[in-house]
Amino acid sequence: MPEQRIKRSTGGTLFVVATPIGNRDDLSPRGRRVLEEADLVAAEDTRHTGRLLSHFGIKTPQIALHEHNEESLAERLVDRIENGETIALVSDAGTPLISDPGYRLLHLAHARGITVSPVPGPSAAIAALSVAGLPTDRFCFEAFLPAKKAARVARLEALAGETRSIVLYESVHRIDACLDDLCGAFGPERPAFLGRELTKMHEQCVAATLSGLRQSLRSGDIPAKGEFVLVIAGRERGESATVEVDFERLLTTLVRHLPGRQAADLAAGLTGRPRNEVYRRMLALRARDDS
Ligand code: SAM
């Protein structure tokens, strides 16, 4: 069968091309061909993508498209595609739009009836899930947790009842604090996985409990260097959403009739939730009742 050419006879196409998250050999042959044949590569960082393109001898011109100029640039790019050009969108690593720019461009492309086409490939989230050894029948992608501790803890509390495996991205600056908060929110024994520098020379794939991962990071067995992705097992399914509803009701009732510490201890004992999580929830309930 003849190879499908990427250019179409009328109007152009917006290709969304996944690029390697470390190992350049992970750029697919189709990804390479699309980048070669496109009229323009819209890249998050043209210097970064320039290195990838020159490694493969690709001379396609680039334009920078990042979160600060996407709004204004999207219109011009869509105009060019309407006039027959083919544009390949890439980010620095992995799949564009997955914690990376591109949403506004794709939104506008659909609104204007432009042909869009994915060139799938690497993504740190899927790479981690594929080796985590945790349930993958259902999972949720939470990307980066908030940088500030209070917001991060609140976000994790909202995830307390989550039964799907949870995928997180984390930077080297916050990985220790993040694991600390994860232990507090989900309990230190929750099964988890840490992928560091996936597909790169110093790749590490570690399956352990949350406290085991924290310990390995603190001992230096997992160096605090490079890029990290975490997968955390969801809450045991048997406990699921009913427990969540009962928990709120239980805690509200206990708080009304018992001194704080006693109410928190009882609720933690009855539900198996970490005590500090119950205590924080109790304080929130009290604040709500006082206001
Ligand atoms: N679009 C990318 C994707 O599809 O995976 C993600 C971009 S996001 C801005 C960058 C984050 O992805 C990093 O901070 C890290 O958490 C994760 N990441 C990217 N490459 C990685 C790698 N090789 N190993 C582990 N995590 C990685």
C-alpha cells in the first residue's frame, strides 16, 4: 500500500505530535515524517525542539507557541492552516496538551472546522502506568499538585475517597514535601510507584509504599534529581463512596457530642482513615459550623 502523504488537497491539517520524554529513539517514524513534511512546527520552546529536529536532520521552520502567546498566536496559525498549510504542534517532551500548551489552539481549530490529527507517542503518565504494577483498569490524572502546602493538602483531601489509581507529576523541588503530604492524606502504607527519569540513562522505576518511597528519597536511594512521576493506588474498592458519605455524617455527629480529640480518634478508628486527615476534616467542619 502506498504511504499516506500528510498534505491534503484542500485546507491543511493541524498535527499534534508526541515527542520523546528522554530517549530520542522513542520518536515514532510517523512523528518524524510529519515533522519533516509539515510547513511549520509550533513548538513550546524552539531551542529545545531545535535540538530534536537537528538530531533527525529535519529543517522545517519553527514558531514558538507557549502559554504566554498561545491566545494571540492561535488565530494566525489557524488562518495559515485554512490557507492550506500543515502545522505540527509539539511540546518540550511527551504529548502536547498533557500538562503542556496547545489547548487554546485545538479549541479554536475545532471551532473553525480545521482538520486535526494526533501522532501518538510518549507521555510520562502512560509510561509510568504501564510499569507501575498498580490497577490500570481505571485511573485519574491529577497532573501537578498545587505548589503551596495548604492548597496541596486540600487537594489531597478531596482525593481521599478516590478508588482509581492516581497519576501525579512532580518537580524535583517538591517531591519530598509531596510524598510527606501523600503519606498524611492516604496513609503511609498505601501502595505506590515512582518513576524517575523514565527512558533516560538514570531511569528508576520503584514500586513501594508511600512511606517506603519517602524513605528511599531521604536515604538517597532515589536521588533528588531529574523528573518524577508518581502513581498511587486508589482506596480499596470495597470501602468506596458509601464510606465517604458515612464518614462525613459520622464525624459531624461525633463532633457535636464529644470533645474534639475524642471525636477525631473515634472517627479515625471506625473508618481506618489517617488520624491527622480526620483531625483536619473535623477542624473544617467546626469552622463551617461557627461561621
Ligand atoms: N506533556 C508531557 C507528557 O506527556 O508526559 C508532560 C509535560 S509536564 C510539563 C513535565 C512533567 O512530566 C515533569 O515535571 C515530570 O513530572 C513528568 N515527566 C516528563 N518526562 C519525564 C520522565 N522522563 N520521567 C519522569 N517524569 C517525567
